[in-house]
Amino acid sequence: MRSLTRCALLVVVVGACGGDADQTASDSVAAGPAITIRRAREVDLTGDRRPERFVVLASGPRHDSLDVTLEIRSPEDSLLYTDSWDSGMYFRYDDRSQLTDSAVEQRVRAQIDSLLGNTSFRPGGSELTTDERVNRDGMRDAIRYDIAEDMWRRANRIPIDSSTPPTALDAVEAFARDSVSDARVESLVAELRARPTFRYFAGGEATYEIAWSQEEGRFVTVAACC
């Protein structure tokens, strides 16, 4: 769920150690206007020694208007996390009319390819340098909002494969302000600050970093911008 708007660890990041050879890819352009781009990779991010399956699917009539969907699925194929956005977000700060179609296609494909690249999977633990660690204050803010959004979604029975509507922004912020305890936030900070993470870019300034929480039984956002 997203809304609005490991070589050193051998076991945990087994999928990120040998280049990108473990990724699977497929592209298709139908006789008509349809474009489909698919990328997949298996990485154990939950720490149970069984890799989750990360899948990216982008489809649509043009490269600058593809529906991009990211899914993380368990070994049993249950949906653990999903997010979606429009590939037009990759051109948020550009004048599209000044870009050739080939340049647009190149950028979109490069962004989609990078989603499941090695640098998206970050090992946890004390071996990280200070610059590589998640900013602690930013982490608290991201976790607080994530908890609030999860509370709102549960209260409104929103299924995991559906996005939180933008109209819920005020309600989620009210949950974050009034209903999320500091103790719960700090408990998750303590649990997740050394956990491996998955980081991805959804266009514009939207970058998210998530980690698996045993306490919550789900992926939790530990960094978000902007």
C-alpha cells in the first residue's frame, strides 16, 4: 500500500549480490498502441530465508502515460505491498514538448529498470556508514504517518490492493496528530533502524523506503520524500 499524492548479509539480501542476473524482464508492443513492460526479482526482505517476489508492471498507450505498478508478494503469492503511479511523473519538471519520443522512452525504461536494481535494496546493520543510515527524525515522521494511514485504512476497510484516496489526507493527518502514540513510533524506530530496506522512486520528488516489521506484520515506510 502506498498512497496520496544484501551482499554483506548473505541471507537477507541474497538477491542483491551478484549483479542483476536474477531479475526477469519482458517487454511487448502490440500491433496496436499498447505497451507492456514487466520486471521481476526475488529478494528476502522479511528475514525468513524465503525470498519475496518483487514485480513491476508498466502498461499503457504511450511511454509518457504508462500505469506503473509495484508489487511485493510472499512465496505463497499473497500481496504484501503495492504502489502505483503514472510514468508521466518522470517528467514532472520537464517540458514534455521539448523531448523526443525516443528520449521519453529511454528515460521511462531506465527508471523502470532501476526500480529493482541492486541499489534499491539496502542491507541493514551496523556496517552502514552514518551517511547511509536513515535520518532518525525523518524516520520518525515517516513511521508516524505510515501508522496513521494504516489506521485510517483499517477503519475504512480499504483492501491492500487499493490506494488511499487523496480525499483522506486530512483524516490521515488527524490520526497522525491525535491517535499515534510516541511509544509506538519509538518501538518501530528501534525495530527497523537496522533492518534491510527497499527504496524506490515514483517520479517527481516521490521517493519511498520501506522495511519489514515483525511487530506490525507488514512493510512500514521508514523514509518518504516529498
